[in-house]
Amino acid sequence: MSLIERFLPQQTFSSYEDFVKNYRVNVPENFNFGFDIVDAWAAEDFDKPALVWCDDHGGEKKFSFGDISLASNRMVNYFRSLGIRKGDIVMLILRRRWEYWITATALHKLGAVLIPASLQLTAKDIRYRVNSASVKLICAVDDPFVVEQVELAEPDCPTLTGKMLVAGERDGWLRWSDCENFSDKFDRPTGDDATRATDTMLIYFTSGTTGMPKMALHDYTYPLGHIVTAKYWQRVREGCLHMSISDSGWAKFGWGKIYGQWICGAVIFCYDMDKFIASKVLEKISHYRVTTFCAPPTMYRFMLQEDISKYDLSCIKHACNAGEPLNADVIERFRAITGVTLTEGFGQSETSVMIANFEWFEPRYGSMGKPSPLYDIALVDEDGNEVDDGEEGEIVVRGVLDGRRPVGLLREYYLNDEENTKAFRGRMYHTGDMAWRDSSGYMWFVGRNDDVIKCSGYRIGPFEVESALVQHPAVVECAITAAPDPVRGQVVKATIVLAAGYSPSPELTKELQNHVKHVTAPYKYPRIVEYVDELPKTIGGKIKRAQIRHTDANA
């Protein structure tokens, strides 16, 4: 029996209907990713490749599962020497450093709770997170900005007992490298020290597009939820390189750079870039022969502005995208060059992939695809009643309070009764995201329920207008929001980042407005167009439409 068969007895399916009906995950009561995946692969084949890492400065490292197993054991023993125990909360600000995989695996083995965090956090952000979650230790990369922000926050964080530095040395900081002085032997805990599948494994601070970030708490079943993400959406292959572009502070990292991929035996490829430069990413894909690839749509647009024919991308067998609309022109150009059709997926920090384009049906441009078999998904109105095909409704997961909670779904919002009551009502989990379903079962994203624009009696979803705009070669990315209007109540506003070679002008504004009228319904065109150098975004990369609305309302 292969490793994945222990958790997924049936792996092949004849159709999407077969997939939905018969997909089942075995969940051991004491499942622990560190022992049952990393150590299990190491026991099966110590030298089985697990991670290939490189950076912009000539650095390169390769790790087998055996390497990760032993290194994480040393790290567990180091943590224990510092007084870190099961249930203690540790925050990691490690960018894309290779040490992340070792540290995260160690925390899972130990039963400590992991909080991934972005290196873009300010002292205020760090203070909020540490005090909200009672963080005991921060492990951070040796970056001047990160170090400064941690040190500024530290005096106001009473639960913080220490701070550890990766890839450097500084006064007052523990050294990550001291883990090398500890034993690489660590036996799986028993009794009260052992982890159970329902114990807390990690906490994501959600993006906070409309308010302060919430703490999405996941238990030890969370990695098993990402089998669908990795095997059936990203279509990773055992022994082959998979690349997802994400900082370790984002939930996308958990989606694409550790859990489902390692369960499937894939090799994770990590390019620890200083900043995203499309030509460098293409060079790395070609040089290392990446097999499966996942990135936000904006990055595909930037890559296609390069002379992509200079790079040998024949290695790519599957590619996917999530997070924002991707227009048909980009999909068609990418397919013409690589022979690969980009497939969209949808989910949240609170979930694994919920809706995606799977192998058993042809993708429809702009559609998220169809529901994962893990989630009993419906679209409902404000009263919780399911809407008809063609009608907009909120995406919900049914059965979560009836003993049918899917692996991959958050356990709760930590220490937040108000948000739990809001999200888990009517015996459903409410995502807060709006969509509609066509007669063939494909689902189409509309936007957050508070992003939908109401103009002269019409309801306009921002994603549809954004998708139309980015089809125009002048537009790299954009945000559609509602602007107040004394006659219509609200009108559509477009905040646009232009591609190289284009400059703002009344003529271009008119051209873009007419373009939207032609591509979609005429009443959806943006009556207000603003050009900016960059859009306001969360640390997770999501557009802050609420900030744009707030600025407009107070202008």
C-alpha cells in the first residue's frame, strides 16, 4: 500500500459524478502531518526528494524527506529546550526560506500551534496578532524591516517569551541554527502529549479586507483537505516538481507549498525571490523543469508581457490560478505557447479548494468550475433558501453542524463568538462570497457580498467588470467598486493600473468604457475611471476594495 492509499483508498474516478459520489478520506484519530506524512515518507525511502529551494543570490538547497524528518526532530528538541510545549503558539515570519518547512514540521510534531505571518507586517500588525493569540515565540527571518518591527512590538506583547532569528545573528535573538546542537531523535509523543486530529494545528489571520483580521483556526485534519487541492486541481505528480508562488505568510502557501503536495509525494520547488520579476520566474521554471505550476492571474499577465518564446516551458504539464478573474485572452495565449489550459479554483483561508475545474470536464473561461466532493455547496439568498440557476446567491457549505464537517474547513474563528455566530448559522458555513450557477453546474464568482454594486436598481458584481477590463491590453490589473451618486445611489468606479506603454488620457478612458459596454452589459460600464500606480492590497495580496470605497466616500 502506498502512503497516500492509507488516507485515500480510491484515487481514480471515471467521471466528475463518480468523483463527487465516491471520494472518501480516511482520517486517523491521531493524524499528525509531521509523523504520518514526513516521517512516513522518510521511512519508506529516506532519499525521496521533498524540496528544491533557490534564491536570487546563487543559493540552492535540496532536501529529501529523510533530511526534513531528522532536521525537524532537532528543531523539536530545540523548541522543547526553550519551554515550548503542546498548545503553545509560535508565529513564523520566514518569507520563503527553506527553514520554514523544517520549523513547521517540527511544530506539528510537537503539538504547538503555528501562525504563519508575512514579512510585510508592521509593529502594529505584529502587536495585534501576538496579543490576540497569546503568541509565545516569534521565529523571523533576518530582514532589517522585520527585525525592527518585531523589536518595536515586543515591549507591548506580555505573552512573548522569546524571538528567534533565521539566517543571521543579532543581540537579544535566539539563533535558529542552534538546532544543529540537538538530537535528531524524537519519539512520537503518547498520552496527554500526543496530538489528536481535532487539536489546533495552525491559525491563519484572514486578510482583513473589510476590518481587522480574524483568526481562522484549523485542526490536524487540515492537510488531508488539501489532497483535493493538490492531486485533483493542481494535479501534482509523485516525484515531480510543483511550484506555487506564495509567501509563507499566506494561506496560499498551505494550499500549494507543503500539505497536499507532500501527501501526494510531489517535490516542492521554491524560488525565494526578492521581488516578482516575470522573466526570472520563467527562467526558473525552465531551468528546474517545473511540472505543475500555480500563480495568481496577475502574474500570468506579467509573464505574457515577456517574450515567453525564449523559455522552454515544455516541462509544464498543468497550470492553475485562483484569487481574481483571468480573461480568455490570457488563457488562450498561454495555451498557444505551452499547450496547457489554465484552470481556475476557488477557496478561502478558512478552507481547502472548494470549487475548481477538475479533469473530467472542460473549463469554461471565467468560471470557478464545480464543487469539490469534500464540500456540500449551495447558493442561498439572505434567508438561507437555495436560489435557482442563473440567480446570485451566497456560497455556503451545508451540513457542517450535522456531523458532516469536511476536512479542510476551519474549526472556528478563534476567540470570536460574534464571527462564529455570523459564519455558522442555519446549520451552514457562510463564506460571504457571492456566485451564480449555470444550467450545467459551473459556478461563476460575483464578489464579496459587501462588494456588490447596486446602481439604478441593477446589481453589478465587480469581478464581471474587472474581467472585462483586463481583456484590454492597456489594463494590467484593476479594482471595481461602488462610488456614491446622488441620482443612481451608486455608480461603477474603476481603479486601474496601466500596462507599460500606456498613459492616462480622456481618450483612453472613453475607449475602456466602450470596451466594457461591448464585452458585457452596457449598464455595467465604469462611469468613473481613476488611474493609479498600484492598488491597495492586504498582506495576502487581495485588493482592498473597502479602502477604495472609504476613500471615495470621504473625498
